[in-house]
Amino acid sequence: MPLQAIPNARDPSVLEMIKLMSGRRIEMKRWVERITQEDFAANIGIGTRWLREIEAGNPKSRLDDHFRCAHALGLSTGHLVIPLLFMEHRRVFPRGLLEGDLSKLETVCIDAIAQHNLETLSRQLFTPDADAIPDNKSDK
């Protein structure tokens, strides 16, 4: 089976695909937790009909609704954030990753960000201050 990727970042179907996969995750998690649509919708402050639209991956659903549902169910939002990051940078995101567990990838991303920040902080701490270095140009 060939590797399928999310379409070009400028293609509006990218967000549609992300919302569709997110809606499926939300529905499955809610179902596993044995929470009715009515109870869940009331819990997060939306209508049952709108929850149905979110779970169906309606392209008109808002990403903040997907985030709210994911957080309320204890789901990670990596399935929303990581593909959006790829989209922002016009990179291809393998569609199969949307269907899998992104927790390891999320950990790698968090570790990379932390490492980058540590390296930046370390350089700042151990690099002499620019004001403390004599400026030879001012002597001329």
C-alpha cells in the first residue's frame, strides 16, 4: 500500500481531513468511556447536534471545539497540532500518523523543544556579554 499523505498545505481539504480524524477520535473515546452525546455535550457547554457535527468531522466545525472536546476526554491534541505545524511549514504529513497514537511523537517534539531551549540558554549564559567585549572600532 503506498504511503498516503495529507494534500498540499494550501489545499482546504487539509483542515477537513484533520477535523474528520479528530471527530473520529473524540467519538471513539467518548464511546469507550460510555458517555452519551447528551451528557458530554452538556458537560462541555455545547448542543448535542453540534457535538454530532464535530464527531462527524464537519468542515464547518471549529478547531477550538475539537480542542475543548479532546481536553474534556483526556485526549492529547497532538492529532490537531502536529499536522497543523506541518501545514504551516508546507511539509507533507503522512495521513497514517493521524490514525495512530501520536504520544511518542509528541514526547519527541517536547524533548526537542526543551533541548533547543537549554542550548539557547546555555549559549546565553556562557557567551560573554557583547557590552563587555572591547570594541576596537571605537579606538580608531
